[in-house]
Amino acid sequence: MSSKITKVILDTDPGADDIFALLWLISLSLQGITEITAITTVGGNVTAESTFWAAHKVLKLLNITGIEIGRSASRIAGNIRDAAHIHGQDGMGNLSDSLPEVTQPDKDIFAQARRADEIIIEQLSQFPGEIDLIAIGPLTNLATAEIKKPGILRQARSIVIMGGAFDCPGNVTPEAEFNIAFDPQAAATVFASHEQIVVLPTDVTNQLVLTPAMLTYITKATTTSKLALFIQQLGQFMFQTNLAHRETKGVEGCLMHDAATIAYLFYPETLWLQRARVEIETVSKFTQGKTLRDRRHFPKTDPNAFIATQVDSTSLLAALLEDLKYLLTSSTPIL
Ligand SMILES: [Ca+2]
């Protein structure tokens, strides 16, 4: 069976699991399956500046040039603090000092970078109906683009979001998941913009545990490469913080929340989805950022989303492992 090469924009707040999702996407890009048209960074797990540099450093480690990285729009509203306690102050397991140096000309890159919303508007206008917009951080950039140019998000071929918690507890408050709670107004704007939003909530992503054995499997053929070392150290860092913060229910491993979006686009057989109308709580003192859907059996005429409700985590993680292994062992000159 053949398939055409798709275009994607990755909107991301790296973030260690963001980095695994980005590496997966890069592998698929090197395999000729997709083309990354831009990476737009957003403040969330760590500051806007740190997420930008984390994305920049990952591309630099891989010697990849030619993919524009946008810097975050300003958070619209929200009072959740960042997640540096999980991801490290630099969003990459405090490993940034061990990665290729940011050289003098590089240092101005952040100041000179275009804003993410500008890039999203430009790309979706230029390639209407062609781009899969993958959002694995707070929805600030997507919302800002929509506010600046109403209707622009409809130009995406799909909008695939990691976020929300429907039938499980939140991970930053009793009811809310981080990406939505960090900028709930932005999330509400995005969910009001489109009728076909795909949502990968923690209900399914909590099942995606990368274990030490999996990490060893990915890197064992290339243990001396810089990328293998980085992946090993990033994983080890995340195993510790995920355990310490009880993310994995005592299992040594780390959650691959963001990778679920990549699976939806490229390995859709690993997920089951339910049509629904998703609303975002934006005003409540206790449940701000909660994602809601109406489960009552009344006729409904205005669904806006497909929510993932089940995942074949074994097959999804197997696909992730093989593609990361490909990234490490392929003979492509950039590595
Ligand atoms: Ca993220």
C-alpha cells in the first residue's frame, strides 16, 4: 500500500516527552513518510525561551537545518506553574550543557525568531487542507493564530491535540490536565474553532510507559553516539522524576503522553476514538481547565471532537521503539 507524504507542524513545549515525540516525527520524516514544515514552540513545561532552545538544541544535535522554529505567543490566561520539576529547568533533563554548544551567531536566534502564531497563519494559508497541526503543549499559539485570523485553524487538514482528562483525575489539579489547564482560555478558543479536533487525553496516555528495557533496546546498537547517549540520559532523568511524582504508579519508566499524537497520525490502528462535544471549564475556582463532554443520551447536533478512549499501548510503543531505533541506526549522513 502506498501513501503520500504528509505535511506537519509540531507545536510543542519541550519537555522530555515532547522530545521523544519530536524524535519520532524526525524518524518518520527521514523515512519519507512526512515533512515537518515548522516547529512552533510554546511556553508550558518550561519557559517560552527554554522550550525554544530545547527544540533548537535537539535539531542541532541531529545536525538538521532548514526547519523553522517559532517562538511562543504570550499566554492568554492561566495560573498553573510550569513543570520544570518533571522535565528539568531546561525542559530536557538538565542535559542542555552536554549538547552541542550554542555558538555566537546562534545566540540571537531566539530574539530574531518569528512568532509561532505568525508561522501557523502563514503555513495554513499557504497550504490549505494539507497540514496536520500537532499540538503537544498548551494551546496558546493555536488560539492566538485563530484570534488574529478567525477561521485559520479550519485550514488545517487535522488538528491533533495531546491534552485533557475525561474519566481520570487531572495531573495538575484534581480535575485538570496540564496542557489545557496552563491556558484554559486558549483551549476554549481552539475547541470552538473546528468540528474535527482529535484529542489524546491522559485517559489513554497514562498507559504509555517507556521502561528502562525499552530505552536499552532503542540505544543498544549505537551506545556511543551522542544521540543515543542523550536519549539514555533523558530517559533516566524522566524515570526518576516520574517515579518521584507518582506518574507511573510505582513502575520504573516514564510516560510518553505526547507521542500519542504521532501514533494517531501514523499508526491510527493503535487507537479507538469517540465522537463528542468537548467544552473547557474556564471560570471555576476548583475545576478550571477541566475538559468536559456530555455523556447523556440526548440527541446532539454539535460535536467538535474525536476523543481517544482506548489505546493498544503495546503496539503503539513497539512502533515508537522501532522508529527511534531507525533514527539511531540509519545511515543517513546527518547522524
Ligand atoms: Ca508537551
